[in-house]
Amino acid sequence: MTKPDLDAAARFLAANARVLEWRRFERMFLGGDQAPVRDAVAAYRNADGGFGHALEPDGRDPASQPAAVELGLRILDEADCWDDALVAGACDWLEASAPAAGGAAFVARTIEGWPRAPWWAPEPDGRPSLISTGQIAGTLHARGVAHRWLARATDLMWSLIDDLTDPGPYDMRGVLRFLQYVPDRARARAAFERNGPLLLGRGLVTLDPDATGEVHTPLDFAPEPGSLARSLFEEKTISAHLDHLAAGQRDDGGWTFNWPAWSKAAELDWRGYMTVDALRVLRANGRL
């Protein structure tokens, strides 16, 4: 069984990653304090309360973006550096910028004219995104947040999930994170029973750990032992993917990602993020 090399990961982060990723690593694996992570996330905050400045590496504009808010909140949660003032400001921005139906768009129109990944394109009709709305709402529910944006987004997510017929793999990430943490557990379990099997039935998940390309693995949908979607996969399948994740540490000490790298800066930013995240998932599953 391959064991990750934490020292090599630290050297990779020191040589290649953002201060944010080093602070995450320090906090989560070296006993670091909360404040440096909080401050590192706050450096991406705008006056409107949202987050921008390529906090989410694929959108490299200074303006606030839903995906940057999602990643910022996720980092604060996973590193146990939750900050009520930062979160309240982000929720206020989400409310002020919400689509007509509520929730959050995938990409705000302020991206236009700035460097971004080719798939970062605003929806022409301004529709809310299952990906952004579900993931943000899930994190806020995990922390017991109460806010007008979240109340409306929760109603929207239930409606979208009730009508779910042909989701993509990223849509399902939003759906599953929402269902993981939304307070109405009976309704969440029932919704998962209806929609969770779509992962396998529609071929959204790749069971072969050695598959190449931009595939979505069981660990993308069920990264932790308590994840709702764990029940869809045999233990030997999860174990094989954990083996593959552990073996994915490269000679330079870092991990990488399986979607197209469109920018040198974005590539390094993502590799730093994914290195810390790989270690997080491996530890959660008893592999570190």
C-alpha cells in the first residue's frame, strides 16, 4: 500500500503553490493556527463581500464569482477556520447577485474580457447552476448558517432535484453536497434514493481507477466514509481508488488534476489545491 510522503508534499507546495495552499497544509497537517488560513482566504475578498482574484483558479478576474465563493467557503469549512463575518459578507453578495430564480449562477458576467478557462462561459439566460448553488448551500448548511439567500436557494435546490432527469457529473456534485448537509434528512435520503443511482445508470462515474482523461471517480462523489454516495460502491472499488489516489503523488511531491490545463498559473494553482485535497481525502479514509 502506497503511503503519501508529507515532506515531499510540503516541498512541492513551498516551491509551487499559493500561500493559501501552504496555510491550508500547515493548518490541516502540521497543527497550524486558524487565523492564517482565514487571512489567506480574506485576501481574495472584494468590497462587495464576494470572493474573486482567481481564488478559483479557472476564473482569473478580480470581480466576485460564485465558484470563488464556493471554494472560499469550502476551504474555511474543511480547515475549521469558519469566520462568521466573511461568510455573512459572501452570503450578502450571493443574495445581491442571484439569478431571478434564486441560487447562484455558474459564472458571473464580470468574467467577460478577463482570462478564464474555455468552459467558464456565462449562461445566456442567467439560469441558476446546480453546481454552484448545491455546493455553496451544502457547505452553509453544514455550518448551520441562516441567511435569506440560503433559504431561497434551498427551496430552489429541492425543486431542481425533484425535476432532475439528465444531470451531468458536475451537476451531481452539487446535488450530493446539498443532500449531504441539508437539515431535512428524511427528504434528503428519499431524494438520494431516487437520484443517487443516476451516477451508475447514466455512466457519470468511472469505476476503473486506471481510466485516463477527464473522468469522475467514486471519490469525487463520495470522498469520505460518511458520504451519502458511498452506499453505491463496493468497498473494494473505493479501496482501489484510494490506492490510485495515494500512488498519484508525482516525483515532485505534488498531485495533479485530470481536466485540461489552459494556463500555466492556473495549472500550478490547481496542483497546489489538489495536493492538499488529496492528502485530506486520504487521511479521512485512514490512508495517512
